[in-house]
Amino acid sequence: MKTLFISNDPTIFIADSAARARMRSYAAAMGELHIISLAGDGAIEERDGDLYLYPVRTWKLFKIRVLATRARALILEKHIEVVSAQDPFEHGLAALRAVRGTKAKLHIQIHTDFLSPWFVKTGNLRTRLLNRRRCRIADRVLPRADGVRVVSERIKTSLALYYRSGVAKPSVIPIAVTQEAPAAVPLPLNPPSDGHSVSITFALIAVGRLEPEKRLGDLFVALKSIEKQYPMVGLFVVGEGRERARLETLARTLGLANKVIFMGDRPDAWGLMRSASAFIQASAYEGYGRTLVEAALARVPIITTDVGIVGEVFKAGEDVLASPVADPTALALNITRLIEGNALRQELPRAAEAAARAHLASVGDLPSRIAFDIAQTPLRK
């Protein structure tokens, strides 16, 4: 089978990246995989076994048109059978335009819960307008897709409720997660503050991109509300993103500069989780939530908003402590429950790890499943 991915991940052009290794395994399962993606100047067109990579360079304004033109040329030149776009938005629209008038089938991947009301309510005005536009694009693309793959039952359910029978029945194939957590990496529990050292004995850790949809500010507000009663609690933030400067300002404004420690991007983030007292996230929406699985395998208690695979893999109240989105008070109450509940701190990680391992055992061979899903894509009439 000859497949073309229209990708949104330029790290596939880095030979030793995790994305390249993942695409290599997909290519081996499919027989021949071609991928185009926007990339920087250092990326080159190359072949890696059954994997063929094509970098595209253009301004964002022309991205859809340029990707569609390059994809169409590859469809005709390489006799591509299925084109799979890695989102139903700009990449999906490029794929839709590319397959028109050809025999290639259109397959769409959905990794984001874009039908969550928070998708168009989160971020600054520009982000909200962009996401509204993306929803309109998805309304054009998905009804014309021959096959759809989603990463969670939550997304499948939202598609069914919104589009009813107007889109192809989605296949649910989750994201790959390594099953064995690395060794613990120590956290700086005595970070310097104005020349002095502060002691953190209950360490929360948040891991992910510093973007508006992660709602990290809610964690700061929750932490501030319990600061006087529990002065030993601190929050370690691992990751980078557009929100970092604003979040650092917010931490200082709330008087939490010595309790919120920004650690930047860390390749050992999973190991850092193992040294924390609890993992915490306040996301407005998640398609899947890989860090939840990683936290469960790291055997730390989890506090999370009700997003992604909460309710599907992890049961609220049994495996994780779940809070509504945009509710710092509920997050603070769950932090307090963990601080005061010795038994709860022991029981939650055991239950979450068991749930995560059962989930991963049911996933099977992901490259083979993805290859089969794409190969079975029927042509919609």
C-alpha cells in the first residue's frame, strides 16, 4: 500500500527523533509511506527504508495551497492510494484539495478534542478566531473523508453527537506510550528565592506545552488559595511555550515566585514526575492525554481536569482526582485532599497504574493497527 501523510511535525526530518522512529515503524507496516511537512532550511528530501520524506517551505499564508499542490504531484507521480492528514484543519483541507479528481482516498486523523466548547473559548482573540475558522474547515473536510481515525472515545462520541451519520465511522486508535517509566530524577526541592532557600516538601509537577489551552494559571490560583494553610506546597512547571512570560508575571503578581519553579523543556520530564508528590494538570481540553498515562506509570497521584481519556482509561475518584475545567477552587480542594489523605496518596497511584497498564495491554501493535485502518479505508460515495 502506498500512503501519503500530510504532517504537522517537522521533527520527522531529524534522523534520531522519536517522530522519525515512529514514522519508520509505520512505513514498515504499510509497505511504503511518503510524508510531506513544513520544515526549516536544514531539512532535506530523503529516503529512509520504506519512508520517503519531502520538506515544504512556504509562508503560513500559502501553506494550504502549497501543501495541496505538492501532495497532488506526489499522488500522481507515486501512485498514492491513500492520503492521511494529521488534522481536519489546514492539513485536512490541503489533503481534500489534493485528492480531488484522483483515485486516492482521503483519511483524516483527529488528535484534538476540537468539538469541546473550550476549543473556541480558550486563548486570546486571535487564537479563538483561528480555532473557530478551524472548526468551519473541519465541517467541510470531515463529511468528505473516506476514513477517520481518532485517539480517544471522547472524540468519537463528540463526532457522533455533532455530525451524527454525516461522517465516516471513526476508528479509535490511541497514541503510543512507552510502558516502562525511567528512573527518578531529583527535583530541586530547595530552590533559591531572593538569595534565600525555600523548602518544598509537597511537590506538584505539571508537564506540557505552556499554551493557553493548558490553563496553567488556574494551578497558580489554586496554589495561592492554599498557600497560608499549606506553605510547604510548590509547583514545578516543565515545558516551554508562548505563555511562559505571562505565566512568570502571574506567579510574581500572586506572590508565588518562590513556589512556582519554571524548569523549561526537559528530556527527563518523565523521570522528574517520579520525584513529585503528585502530577497535576488543568487543561481546557485534550484529545488523549499522554502525560496522564506517563504519570500513572510513574506511580504518582494524579489531579486533572475532566478531559481526554479521563472516564475512558481513568475513573474519576478511583484512579485520579478530577475537577471541572476552569475551576481553581476544585483543583485546590483536590490538592488538599491529597495533602491530608495518606491512604488516598497510596491508593490512587496503584489504581491508576493498573488502569494504565490494562489500557496499554489492550492497544496492541499500533503501527499494524494504523496501517490496517488506513488500508481498510472505504471510498465514500
